[in-house]
Amino acid sequence: MAPDTVLLARLEECVAREASPRTGRLPSERSLAQSLGVGRAELRKALGVLEGQGRIRRHVGRGTFLTGMRETAHEIADRVSLKTSPAAAMEARLLIEPGLVSLAAEKATPEQIIELRRLCAEMRAVDSWDAYAELDWRFHNMIAAATGNILLTEIQQLLNQVRRNVVWDDLDTPPPRPRPDYHSFAEHEAIVAGIASRDPRIAAAAMRRHLEATRDRLLNKPYD
């Protein structure tokens, strides 16, 4: 027998009120049954109706969740970061970013090239590592945007956030700011020069040198 409409309406209200705002997870069946004053069997029938309507999804061993609840980009990056080592992040960058900059060399607009040059100049003038990190973040995302490919841009933003989470703190960044001869300054400028020359091979080679230098400094960092 199908659950009555009153129970379904009360369950819908209860689910909307008590589901986790972050993950969409519902309270346990026991808790829901107690809140609604019904038996577990009757509750399961009502939950089955909501599942059939695509309103909830049930995972054995994990619980029941509202559909339509999606992780934000930052939540995805944070989750992936917990499972990613600095070395693995750099490995991913070496596979992905030379390809991105190669495409950017073909498709970047003059305005995007101007913006990349401006970011390079601003990085040389920063007064703190935090300011540098923000500009560096924007620089690598701008390269992805210059490909004109939304999917690649989204992938790069995830990669960039994971890189920021797991690599940045392990780099040698003596205060208060980057030295004038900091290796990334010239490497970034070489990347932009490759893009501006419209030569995908030059741009990709410049990106690869930059990432390899960062990787080497990261992996060769002395630890106490």
C-alpha cells in the first residue's frame, strides 16, 4: 500500500528542514521515524516514493541524500587535496599545463596577452608572498581562459586550487617577499613570450621548464 499524502507532505517538510545544508544528507531512518511519529516500515515506503521521484538518493552504508545538492568547486578541490601529495600535484601539472599553454599560443586574444604581461609586471613588484600567490593564481588561470575552452578552463581551475592547497606551503618562501631574482619571474615572462609569438612549441617548452624548476625546488627542499 502506498503511503498517504499527508505523510508524504510531512516527510517532505521534515527532509527540507533537517537535511544537511552542505551535503544534503538526511538524518537516520530512526530519527526521521521518531520525528514523524511513524514506524520504520511506513517511513521506508514514503522514502521509496521520494526516491522514485528522483528527490532523494539512498546509498548503502552512507545514508540518504537530497538530490540537487552538489559540491562547490572549492569543496571538490578540498576533497581532492586531501588525497593528493605535492609530487602528484606537480605530476598532474606537467601533464596538463604545457598542453593548455600550447593552445593558448594559438587562441589568446591581444587583450589576454596584455593582461598576462601586466600580471608578470605586478608579480615583480609585490611586497609579500601572499600578494605574489594571488597574482600567480590569476596568471595560470588566465592562461587556461586564453584557450577559449570552458572545459579546459574549469579543469585548470580545479588543478590550480589543488596545487595551491598542497604545493604552496611546501615551497621555500623566505619572508617578506620574493627576491628580485626569484626564478618564476623570468619563467613566467618566457611563457608569455611564447604565447605572444604564437608558437605552441616554444610556449609549451617554457611552461615545462617553469614547472620542472618548481618541482625540483619542491622535492629538493631540505627538511629538519
